[in-house]
Amino acid sequence: MKTKQLCEEIVSVLVKDGYLHQVRQKDLEEAIMKTRQCIDERTNMRWLRALLTFGYIVQEAPQVYKLNPIKIPELMALLKKQEQTKLQ
């Protein structure tokens, strides 16, 4: 399914940028823009909703999301090796 592959690409960008636990909505939108190569807010909201629907992220606060390590196997391996490098 193409949508799930694109969600995985967005999450991969976040992991490569150093986000392993939590990510702010602004940084999540930047990762969506990098992956989808668009700056439209409606597109960002659609992909944010897709990430939530497929369980790749969980909302913890109004502007803060938690990455779901169960859906992202590469994240689980990284969590065992290193701590998150980005500050919330």
C-alpha cells in the first residue's frame, strides 16, 4: 500500500533527524514537507492524520506527538542503542 510506504518514509526522516521518542508538530510538518515536497497546509494535515490513523504516531499534547516503536522496527533497535538527540 502506497500510503503506508510514504508514512514509513516520513518516520524514517524523523529518525534520521534524531527524533526517537517525541516530536513537535512543527518538526513533523517539516518532515512531511521534505518527503512529499509540498508546502500546502492541507497536505500536511492529511499526512498527519494518516500517521495517526495508521498508528505511527500518538498525540501526547496539543503540539507534541510520540513515535510508536511497535510500528517502526528500526526505531526499536535504535532505542536500545542510543538516546534521543533532539530536545523537545
